[in-house]
Amino acid sequence: MNHAIELERPLTERRRKIDRRGSVSPRLVEELASAIEQDGIEVLFQPQFDCESGQIAGAEALLRWSHSERGLLSGDRVFALAREGALSKRLTRHLCDRAMAAATAWPSGFRLSLNAMAEDLADPDYPGTLLECLRDSGFPASRLTLEITEQALVDSLDTAAKLLRPVADAGIAIALDDFGAGFCNFRYLKMLPLSALKLDRSMVEGIATDRQDLAVFRGILAMARALDLRVIAEGVETESQRAAVCREGCDIWQGFLGSRPISAPEFAEFAAV
């Protein structure tokens, strides 16, 4: 099995895999804590591309843990283990610190995208943690995008909206991730300080070959434009998909067509080409 592909599996499939695993063992919690402490959790970067220019626009930071017995664990699995072992805060801080440290060396126009978990959006200290990471790294808030999923909002939309307000006020862009993957409560679009919609790969798969899929895609883009939201398309795997998302008016695209998730040094080399 190619574990790199696990980083890009459809959201619902990834969640089912996590749910089937059951409770985490105390030993695995200790190993995860040690891996975080000893910088054993790798941060990868998947390049994102500007539709208008075709150039790299930045990258999304993703986690990966190479476990001695369990193999390569994707970010979803690592965060699920952290949640069960009460290590979510430490893992979030690790991601922020490592990703921002790497991104400070990027060209000045590049953006960094980070994922916020449900635990983050329930933590009143999270905005302070995020801003502290920005201050410590020197990375500009204006070049950071925070991606949040419907799953992270289901417990308390009101709480999340209040928590995200100071984040947005600091200049950080908020993107609603995996849009179209499940049932979308359109109150999200009204209550959250959103700057962008990030379309799930299921919204992209058929747009180059299926008229109905293309019609749905165009409807979402029309709604986004009416709400003054940028649109990011993920899961782009073919040239025909890339051409379609750019032709129809998306701002940014990412996917295996451009690059799989790569290490910080690999991204720096990739961006310099």
C-alpha cells in the first residue's frame, strides 16, 4: 500500500478507518508523546498553484509519523491518536512551529495553509497559541490560511465562530475545508469569518467528463463569488481537471497532478525550479 496516498483519501473513508481502530494503548500514547518531543513527527508540504499564473502559490502543511511497527501513519490518524491520548495541544503546537519555521524561508508571496482540528476549535487558548507561533517564527499572519472542516464544527458552531473571530481579525484567512464532502450546514457561510472555500476532491472528480458534475461545480463557484470567497480546488489529478477548475474560475488548485506531499527541503527545491 502506498501510504502517501492515505494523506489524500476521501474524508469519509479516512474517518471510517480511524473509527474502526478503537482505543489507543498507553504504550502508543507514550510513543507519540516521545515522537512529538523528539521531533519525530514529520511535517510535509503539498504545493498549491495559482490558476491564473500557473505558478506555485504556497503549500498546505500535513503531518506524517513513521512508526516502527505500524508503518507510515497519516495526519488524520496521528491527530486521532493525539485526541485519545490527550496530546492534541502538543501536536498542534508542533505542527504550527515546524510549518511556520519552514515557511519563513519561502518566497514572500507564498501562503501557508494549516488544518485546525475539532479540539483546536474547542480550546479557548488556540488563538493565542496560533498568534504566539506567528510571533516566534516571524511568519506574517497575512500569508497564513487556517483550514477548518465541517467535522470540526459540528459540536458547537457558535463557539467556533467566536474563537475564530480574533484569528480573522489578526489577518489570518479562514477557509472552509472539504466543502461538498458531506452535508453542509449553510449557516457556516453566514456565521464564520470565512475568506475561502476549499472544495473536496469529490467536487472535482467528474467536472471534465460529466455535465451534471460541472453544473454543480459552477453553482458552487457562483455562490462563492456572490459571497466574495476565494475558491481552492483540491484533489486535482489530471490535466483535464486542472484546465476545468481554472477555466471555471477557481483561484487555487492542489493535487497529485502538481505534486504529492513532500518534505520541507524538497518543497524548497521544488519551488525554486
